[in-house]
Amino acid sequence: MQLKSVLTLSALLLAGAAHADTAAQRDATSRYVQYVLNDTLLPRYRQLADANRALASQLQHSCARPDDAGLAAVRQQWQQAYGSWMRVAALNWGPTAQLRSQRTIAFKPTRTALVDSAVSRSAALEADVFDTTGTAAKGYTAIEYLLYRPAASLATPGVCAWLQRNADDIGEHSAELQRQWQRFAARIAAGETADDLPSSQQALEEIINLTLAGNNELHKELSRLSSQKPELVSGQRSHSGKRLLQAQFDLLQQLLIGGKDKDFALAQLLAQARQPALAQQLRQRVAAVGKGLAQLPDDLAQVGRSGKEKTAVQALAALLTLLEGPVADSLDITLSFNESDGD
């Protein structure tokens, strides 16, 4: 065979191999996006809608007989509902970003003076109280304030009216979130192309950047605990800060390493891209964050100068370094997350 023919054949073989690698990468990226949508987000948004329906139902029942047992039951259901929100909150993407859900139902910190005013106006049976009251007096943290403040009682005039109106609004919003996420996922699965839909590669980049932002947010929050004002600490009133942060990281963990054999999380995507060592390193660093969060007290405001947050802070910093460097480079991800992402 002449040299020219050999070179031509070699070029064709290399081009075919490159094409095969590119096609495999596209298939793996598409599989990861489908995993994020169908195996991760859709089940969580169903759980969120269910938990919020249960919260509204429990409030209706307990407000009919406003005793201590009823208050305890509402508190428990609020924990379930807010925890369900935290299990999706880190990925402010798609319908959640379009509906501005984080501001609409999860504004923090709540403005307690505005909540008190809304309760007083509700007790006075003023019209349009909800529509004329700002977002800072609504949502999960406003409910937390009313349920866990000193001498909290469902029998206080106006309290149940404001709690029920908030729960109804959150329930309607989360039901709409579920519907829109189902449509969003179905359109992407069908291969639809439209201006409001990302390609698989665009979706991968958005997910990775928001995962970075979520980890960065956790890192900042824990780093500031020793000097943070109590009212700015997650779950300070309900003493549920640790559970809320663990719920927040639960989503990031599922996106990064999954939790079941069938999962196709980022670690599996890396392994398929011939980066098994990097995938294993990612698993180890995610596990280290989980261990660090487990060491926190239930009430994060108690951390003070104890240093109990340092293990988690260091583990999150190491995870961020891995994601921003080797992981992003190996997947050819353009990083764009910043400190305002997720707000």
C-alpha cells in the first residue's frame, strides 16, 4: 500500500474514532440531563407539592381546634414542607427560576414587623391583606416565625388567618411548579428545540454552575456562623438549621454522585468520560461534606466559637476546588456561577 493511501486510511480511522467519541459524549450528556430531570427533580417537586398540600390541610384542621397538640402537628408538617423545599432549592433553574420561587415562597430573612402587622390586619378582617403585604412577610420563614415565637399560639387573633393564607399560596405555587417541571422535562425528553429550552450541553453547563453556586452558598453560610446575627441563621427559630442544610446538600449530593446503582450522576458521567480516578475523588469529597454536616448541632446558632462547623467548611472548600478545576476542565465546562446565583 502506498504511503499516501496509508495516511488517508489513518486519517479516516481517526476521524471515525473522534466522531464516535463525540457521539458517545453527547449521549452521556443527554443521559445525565435526563437523570437530573426525571430521576432527581421531578420526584422532589412531587414531594414538595404533596408536603405543601398536607401543610395547608393540617393548618385547617388544627386551626379549628387551636390547642398545643394542634400547634405541634402544624410545626411538624411545616418541617416536612420546608425540608422538601430545601431539597430542591439549590438548583434555581428552569421553571423554578422563571417563577422566582425562591423569592415568592422562600424569602429570607422574614421581616417580623411586617408579619405582625399582617396578623393584626387579618384579625381586624381588613380586605386584601395578603395582596397588599410584601413578600418579606410571606412564605416559609414567615410561617416559622409565627409557629416558633415565644408564646406561639394558633388561638392568637389573626394568626391562623395569615398562616392559612400563606400555606394556600405556597401550595398553589408548588403545584404550579410541579406542573411546569413535568412539561419542561417532557419537552426536553422529546428532543424539542425552542428558544426557552437548553440543549443538552447548555443544560449540563447550567446544572454544573448552579451546583457550584449551591456548594458555594453552603460554604459561605457555614463560614459566617461564628459571627452571624441569630435571625440570619437558617432554622434559628425552629432549631432545625442542621436538618435544613443537610436537605439542601442532599440535592447537590444526588447531582454529584447519586445514591443508587442505576443513578447516572456526575461521578458516573466522569467515569464514562474515562476519568474513573476523578470520579472516585469526587465521591470521597462529597462524603467528607456529609460527615462534616453530621457534626453540626441541630441549632446552628449554638455553633458560636465552638468550631463545630470547621470540618464541613473545609470539606466544602475542597469540593469546590475539585469542581472548579479538574471536573470542569474534564467536561469542558465554562464556569459562570457567582455569589448571587441562587438568590
